Amino acid sequence: MVERGMTHQEIADKVSEDTGERVNRSSVSAALSRAGLTDRVRYDEVIPFQVRAVHNYHYALTMLRVHARLEAGLEVPEDQVDRYESWKAKLCAEQAVVAYIAETDEGFHYVYREPEDGESLTTLRQPSA
């Protein structure tokens, strides 16, 4: 099914139909990942932080994930690409990078780009208080 280009949701629907057992998309994704049959993206290069679950849906993190998928040559929905391009242009215009402080409510912060940040979208520097 993967080789035929079916999405994880389509596979879940087909398995549910064939077996009569309800199967959800996340179960299919997990099984395919364990079997090494996915285009799983490693985000370590782009997201060098250990992110707390409470910050998992922050916009900056979402955009960094889109960046990683684009860098890996994977398909990304056009609306996400448009939002990413706008977000990245704003970062460049403001000469900013993304910093992460796990102990704060916001988690993600935008800080002024320093020479040691290079071309990265992120920094491991801690923003000053």
C-alpha cells in the first residue's frame, strides 16, 4: 500500500474495511515507522532543543518542522509552505533567530541574530532577561 502511494489515512481506512477492526491513522504511522517504511524526518539539525510537551504546538516549532521537511525534499502542503516563507522572511527582516527556554510559559522566543548563529534559524544561546 505504501509503494502504491497510499496515505496513512487511506491505509487505515482500507485495513479497517478489510478486517472490520477500527484502525486509526496514528497506528498505521507508528507501525510503518517501526518497520522503517516512512519518510520520517529527523528534526535534530533544525530543532536542537529538548521541547517540553506543553510547547509542542508553538508556531515557531511548527515552522521549524516545515523547514526540516522542505530541506529533506518531502512534500509539504502549499498553505504551510506559504506560511513558512512568510515567517522566514519576517525572521530575516528582523535579523532574528528562534531560541528556546523550556522553563518559561512561552517556551520559544525570537532573539537578535548573532554572528555565531550562522545561517541557522535557531540558536542555543539563552535570551537575556
